[in-house]
Amino acid sequence: MQGTSTSLRQLLAACRTAPRAGWAAVLLCLAMASAALSAALLAPAPLKAESAASSDRAHQGVASCAGSTCHGRSVPSGTPVRQDELARWQEESSPGGAHSRAWRVVEGPRGQEIARRLGLDGAGVQRECAGCHASPGAVRLSDGVDCEACHGAAGGWLSTHYAVGASHRRNVAQGMTDLVVPAVRAQVCLDCHLSGDGRGQFIAHRIMAAGHPRISFELDLFSTLQAHHDEDADYVQRKGGRTNSVRMWAVGQAEAVQRSLELFSQPGKASAGIFPEFTFYDCHSCHRRIIDGEDAHVTAVPNPGRPIPQGMPPFNDENMIMLLAAAKVIAPDLAGPFDARAKAFHRAMAANRAETVAAAQALRQSAQALSARMSGAEFGRERTFAIMDAIASDAISDRFTDYEGSVQSVMAIDTLLNGMVNAGQVSGAAATGLRVQINQAYAAVKEPNGYRPIAFRQALGGAIRSIRSLR
């Protein structure tokens, strides 16, 4: 939206200063007129020709949401939703605007350098990058990851979702994605923030080797960074309750485990030539400093969760570790079988492909059962404290031998504490007082090349001990 944002701002300014009638019909006309004007100003030639008889599920584009009586206000002054959602999506100075900037990242210096290293021309960049840095079916690549990338193509529900009698249930029935359901939201986010099956959505090791950031996933934290709504009384009434951040986090971990195993089990994604596809493996277990000489020493730390031979690259188990910690509290009857299957999966990696795929499917079934259990479980104050204790326990923290799992644990502690604050279970002032200890844990994973497992565990333990004081 870079080249036309000035025109859009002018349109929105004109709408804000125009006289406003009090009748619903007039407001509806204003909304439709504003959306039409936005479309005329914003939409250049589409990426592909659209049939006049396009599907009801067709992608409508950002302009269709941009009316000043819809989501195009510059301030959050609307009801029942804020109505400044477009401005927040475009926010330049915060992570909240990252989706709108997604295609600009591809066109920027780092993106172009990655494309050069991969030998991609313009068509290749679209093929390899548009699957995540733009929206499937989008009118304009420059819109990046737009509204419908998450909420679903709006052809079936755009014209009725604000009408009299509209409800969230009806919107979903007409094609809106039900992001209130943690597992559904996770599936949408995982496509780009871990990897997906769609065109240009699989982040192979060669792409990261060309300079793409390491892939990591944490559903509640990522959702919070992109949130453009308030969970007020109206939200609770429309959506059936407030978001439980701890449940969102736990289900997200389970869905991430399922997704990684699902992709790994596909023959076309499991290998690259004669080599395994290294995107599935723990990056820093291999990317360590290599010192040759008489004073050389092994820097790897034994991991009780990975019964594999010394020197063998391990599967990236960061989400498995977090899911096990949650399972020990929420579903202890399922925790033991999940842990046993995780170890069997790691062990099978040293055997052969057939055994590994069979073990992956068994582990995936366990993760699926945990996702279902956690989707309906209660995540109150005591259970949340217990999950944090589990993360810091010896049974779990001994598995923080590599950078990836350690980063997940810090994000988890932060997410769980913030979840209790949001639920009114811990005061904001008390949580702020613990920020020093949490920041120390973050500092211990700030620099991947300087990561030290034992020092990190000490920092994490300090944060957990401080949090326990709130109990």
C-alpha cells in the first residue's frame, strides 16, 4: 500500500469531516460509497484476471474494509468494534503493522539479497515468497498479509457481517475464519510462521541459508502482537467470552507439534536431494563454534529427551518440550505416553525413514489428543503457576540444551504471566515488578552465538522463583 497510502489517508480524512446522518441506511450508503472510492483509488491491475462471475469466497482486498464507517477510522471511536483496524494494521512503528509491511520486506535490501542468493527472478520471488509475504488470492502484492489472509476471503460475508441480525456464528457459516477457536487460529498462523502446504509456504533450509530468519512459533504471543481489537463487554457477548491466553498458548504448542510432524512425514518435504531437509532440525545443535586442536572440547550438553547418538542432528523439539510441560499439569494421563512417543521418535531418527515416519505419526496422534484436551480444559491461576513450575522443573529444564527450546521457554513464561494479568489473576503492578528477572532470562537468549545452557537455566530459574512469590 506504499504508493497509494497518501490517497487513502486523504479519503479517510474527507470521510471524517463529512456531515454524518443518524439513520442506519445513510450510514450503510456511506460505507459502501467509501469502500468503492477506496477501491478506485487503490486498486491497480490485479495480479490475475477475475471472472465476472467470481466465487462467493473471492478475495475482496483491503479497500473493501476501508470505509470510515467500517474499519478505516484514524482513532478507535467506533462501536461495536474499534473501527481503526486499518490504521493499526498499517502501523509503521510497532509489530502490529508487520503484516502490512510483509511484501515490502521482500522488496527491501535483505529480501533482494536473499532472492539473489537463491537465483530467483521476479517470477521466482512471487513463487517462493508470496505464499507468506502476501495473501492468497490478493488483489495487490503490495498489501502484504491483508485482512482476509487471517479472517478468510470475504466474498461470502463482507456485505452482511455488519447488517442487522449479523452474528459471529452467521459470519463463520458464510466463510469467515473462526479465529476465536485456538486450533483454527493456530492452523492459519502456522502456514506462514512455521510452514504450510500451500505454494511458497514451506520454509526450506536453503531459504534460511540464504538469509531468511529462523522459524519459530508461539500462538498467543504472536496473536497479541497483531491484535487490533479490544476484548470489552461487547466482544465477550459477540464471541462467547474472553480469550484465555494460557489455553491459546497450550493449544498452539500442540498444533505446532502436529504441523511439524505432518510436514516431516511427507516424502517430498523430508529430503533435499541426498540430504535430509534440515529445516526440521535444531539449528544450533549444528551451528556451533568449531575449534580444532589439542584444547578443543565438546560444547554439546546431553539431552535426556533425545535418545540419539552423539553428533547426530536432532529434530527441533522446542514445541514438544513446551507441550510436555503443559501436559504434565493439564493432562497428566496423556503426558507419559506423549513423552515416551517423543523419545521413540528421536530414537527412530537413527534407524531408518520408515520407522521414523511411523513414530512421527504416533507422536502426532498424541499431540492431537492433547490439543483436544486443552481446547476444553480450564486454565485458572493455580494451573498456570503449575505450568510455569513444570517448565522450570528439572524434568523439563534439563532439555534446554539448545537455543530454540530455551527461547520457547522464555516466551512461555512471559505469555503465561501476561495471561494471568489479563485475566485479573495477578495485578499488573506485581507483574511489572518481576520484569527485571524475566528480562534477564531474555538476555540469556538474546545472542544465539553466545548461548550457554547452564547460564540460561539459572536465569530462567531466577525468573520462576520470583514469579512464585505471587502465589
